Amino acid sequence: MAATALTVSWRSSSSLFQSLKEATGEPTRPTQQKSFPMPIVAQKRVKKIRKILLKEDVTDLGKKGELVNVRAGYYRNFLFPTGKAEIITPAVLKEMELEQKRIEAEKIRVKEEAEQLARIFETVGAFKVKRKGGKAKQIFGTVTSQDVVDIIKVQLQRDVDKRNVTVPEIREVGEYVVELKLHPEVTARVRLNVYAN
């Protein structure tokens, strides 16, 4: 960091005091022409950065629960008054650690539930779907993911989101495999037996 030194003389200010004394009528002493050098050091501005924890999602900054570095003024004037962030302290770090452990335990629990549900779906056997038949093996219409969800709800009393069901194109009578995405890491394969009446 470069520093610049500058010497300031008090000569001009002492003559100002002397002229004031003359104007008020006080006796004056002979002026001494001494100058006292006083070094002034100029420094660059220090960047003030604060490490904070976000309580909410902030656009162009981060998501809830992230640790980020921001300028002190941005924190003081915007993030703190709106309640979107707090400064990191040892108590906050400990609380954040406990929250992370709780979230991890919840993720593990949800994954285990999804694996258990996948085992149930795979051991059930084939779900039967009845459709109106046409010529040869053709059926009228098709089997949709909503049909699969309805069958699972009736037979197993389980709720499955239809967006998580992947059904192949079914236009004929036969046996098909349907995939149910129960968790980002758990996929169950269910057999579907389509027959015509």
C-alpha cells in the first residue's frame, strides 16, 4: 500500500491568531517564524466486507441458508432492515450446524420411505387394466399416467403424483413396465397387464 507524506506548516495559522489578538486589543508578542512539520499519511480505503447468513433467497446474491460475503453498507442498509440476513456469530454457526443435521436426517428418512414403497410396488405383481378392444390386439384409446395413479390408489391406497409416472405408449393388449419416480434416487418398476373386454 503506497503512502504519501505531506508537511503542513502552522505559520499561516499562527499569523491568523496574531491578527485576531491585535483586533481585540490584547498585547502581542513578537512572532516566531517556527514551523512544525506534521506528516499526514494518505491510505487507500479499506473494503469493509461482512460474512452473513441469508434468511431468504436474494436475487443475484444467493439462496436461503447460504454463507456469503457482502459489503458492510449493503448489509446495514438493505439486508438487515428487511430481515433477509444476519451476521455470522458462533451461536448462529452452531444453530446452522444443527439445522443441517436435521435436514440430512429428514432426507435419509424420506429416501428410506421411498425405498420401502418401491419394494411394495415391485412385490405386488401386475396391475390389471381393462380397455375396450378392437381388431386383433388393438385397444381403443391408450393407458395414461392418470389411469396408473387411479389403479394404485384403489388397490394399494397409496397416493402417487402422476407427473412422476412414466408410461410407455400402450396401443395393444399385453404386459408393459411402468416406472414410478418416488425419489430422485429411487425408481420403482411396476408391471401393467392390459387386456380387452
